[in-house]
Amino acid sequence: MDCKEEEKMIPAFLQDDLDSKELEQFIKHIDECPECKEELSIQFLVSEGLEQLEAGNNFNLQNALAARLEDAQYQVKVRHGLQYTLLCLEVAVGVAILIALIIAFRF
């Protein structure tokens, strides 16, 4: 995807509203594109910063954004792990069914 499409995804990222593929693609692009990462920082500051300031809280924008991105990367890894596990289970069930059919037709 290009930068304009990725920038359109920033609000959805900030609202945790990206599906697995979109999230993975977004994180990869943000890691590789300093301009989009800067735009993410700006939008994050506006959305989260105002909220924190209104609540009277102090916060470090860079640390908060880094934590949000690390959490998103972790979510992508967990989803990949779950997809792999599901695939393995589907294969195991298929093999079990095949074995059951072979045994049933032998007798």
C-alpha cells in the first residue's frame, strides 16, 4: 500500500479497529516509513495527548506510542500463532477422519 492509504488507517489503528491483515500491513509500513510514523505520532499526540492533559495526567508520547506499537506487534504474532495452531488442528482432524474411514472400510 502507499502512504496515503496507510495514513487513512491511522485513526482505525488508534481506535484498535484494524483486522489482522490490516494491522500487520500497517505496522510493517509504519516501521519502514518515517513520514507515516511521524503522522502517526502527530495523530496519537492529538487523540491521546488531549485526553491525558484533560485528565491532568503526565505522559511520555514516545513511550506511549512505542508501547501501543509493541502491543500491536504482539497481537499480530499471537494471531499468527493461533492461525498456525488452527491449521495444525484441521490437518490432525482430517488425518483422524481419513484413518477412521480406512479402518471402517477394511472391516
